[in-house]
Amino acid sequence: DNTLIFEARFESGNLQKVVKVNEFEYQLTLRSDLYTSRHAQWYYFQVSNTQAGMPYRFTIVNFTKRNSLYRRGLRPLFYSEVDAEKHKVGWRRTGNEIQYYRNNARRGRRQYFSLTWTFQFPHDRDTCYFAHCYPYTYSNLQEYLVAISKDPVKSKFCKIHILCHSLAGNIVYVLTITNPPESGKGTERKAVILTARVHPGETNSSWIMKGFLDYILGDSGKAQLLRDSFVFKVVPMLNPDGVIVGNHRCSLTGQDLNRQYRSNMKKCYPSIWCTKNMIKRVMGEREVFLYCDIHGHNRKQNVFMYGCERKQQTKPPHVQPHLFPLLLSKSCPDKFSFPDCRFRVRKSKEGTGRVVMWKMGITNSYTLEASICGSKLGCRRSTHFDMRDLESIGQHFCDALLDYCVP
């Protein structure tokens, strides 16, 4: 039997149903976020029993976003176990005849959109995977944190604690990173707070976070200087439940956690409540210089930031929210676009971490957005971001911090 075998019952996997249309054509339906009828966007599934060189067509039929980067050059990600083992080739962008279009399916007022592409598998009887963006699972994070805790050097200046437990009982971690202060010193160090992965399908945020952590935990002179200058509080995965079950946007409550920072419902949104509480405690001890929540963006290219400012900004220039994004754009001009940054506070965003932290008194309060696709700047124009590119954004973030603060 030449029928492909599909599987998605693994960590972060998402595929609900497959219909074989003809010998080499398959129609796929994604599972929407648990306990919602929306947010079918993230996909990650396995295909086996492949035939090499045959022109397969795959069509995902229940996307809900009207606009998509698949119309602007984004291609699906592909991974072959044979290529990984024999040729050390990992995830790569692939697919031909890619189209994203409105289809005839409806549910009430909701219209659905299809993504279709053709593909030829490189090997017979291979086990392969397709994904929307580079997967980064909760298990990947745990392995990374175990390696830090076992490292005799890094474990001295990076302390890993339990922030809280999620609704499903998974640990939400918080890292405190700073060089041990000399006796009687250290209280004057300002704090920098970073969070990521509130939206599970925005996996590129975890790769940026990994790049940031690799840099800040390194032995370079710049990393030492940053650890001497700041106390870093890092929550690398705010929504582990959503990540594990393969949601795109929501937690197990079916809610977007990045609209719940004004909520006092600790039971429903433990990671959000505890993050906000942790930041209040830090603000009682020291000045918080910068807060940033890292995201992925499904409709725009480049990397950019959203900040907060009042209509009439009267404070001196050194605390204006435009400065840090401007420095970041100078640090990576082929990926980060300052003209794409926005500083208006919209009513629909008032429950987000960025706006709530700003109203609590953190002037430099940002959302960092990285395209799921790639850049349209300089030498990187019309290219996809790979994992190394995303990690480099985290490193450039550290460089911009140095440029801003350290003489």
C-alpha cells in the first residue's frame, strides 16, 4: 500500500484529520486550539511510508487568517530523518506551487482558507515532518535548563527556580542571572525582565530566547559586563500547557494569556499572575530598566518592536521608548526594522504584558516581534529566517543593552 501514514500524537504536534483525495494528493485539517473553535494556524506532523520522487500535493483546508505570509514567499518547513542521520541536514524550507486562498468552507460567519503545496520526498520509506515554524518543545527547554544547572560555572550566576505550576501541573520556570555581587554591593543594579512563548505557536520566540541566554550565560567580556550591570529575570516559557498540546495561541482555558495581565484570577492564569507578582516584587527592590515579551508575527516580515508612549512625551530623551529599538536596528540592520516599530497604545492591547508593565511604571516596556517568514532588508531581502538567524536576534538584543547603558 502506497498510502502515506500521518501522525501528530506527540509533543507540540497538531493535525486532526487527513483525507486521501487520490494516489498522491491529501487534504489535511488542523485541530483548533483546545476548547476553542478558532486559532487553527500551527501545524506539526509526521509523515511515513514515503515514495521518493513522486509529486505529492498537500492542502490544509481550515486556516482562519485572511492574510498570510504564505502569499509573500513563506514556505513550509520539512525535516527528513534519513537526511538528518546520513547528511546532518535538519529543518529546511521547501515546497513548490504554494498558494494560500479562500476556500468554499464556512462555519457561521467564519470563512476558511487553504494552504496548498507540492512536494517530492527525497527518500523511499523515510519518516519526515512538516511544521509551520522551527519546533521548540517544553522538553527542549527542560533539557536546556538541566544543562545549565549541571554546568559548574553557569550555575553560579544563573539560578533556576519554580515560578509556579501551570493548570496541567507543568513547571513554569524563572531564571535569575547576575554575577555574584561583592559584599555590600549589587543592590544598585537595575533589573531587565524577559518573557517568551505566551503564544505556543510562535516558536521563533523560543529560539530568540535561546540566543539571548546563550550570550548572557557565556564567558565573553560583554556577557560579564552585562551580568555585572544588571539582574536579569527570565521566564522562558509562559504557556507550557499550550506548547505541549500543540495550540497556536491559547492556554488550556481557551484564552489568550497575553490579554490577561489585568486579571486577578490566579487559578485560571497562574503563570501570568505570578509573573506580574514577581515583577512587582522586583520593582520594590530595584529599578526595572526594561521589560520585553518575545513573540512571533504571522502577517509581517522583519523583526520589530511595539513600545508604549503617551501622546505628549515630556520626559528627557534618555528614557524615551524609541531609543532601545533604534539601537537594536543599528545592531542588526539586515533583520530589524525600526520603521516597522509602533508606540501607540491601542485599547485592544490594554491587557497585554507590555501595556500593563508600562502602566506599572516601566518606561522601556516592549513586545519584540519576529516574523515567522523572514526579512526584506539589505542582504537578507527575500530570505527566510533560520534558527541561527533567530538566535542572533537574542545576541543583538544584548549588544543593544550594552550600547544603551554601559559606557
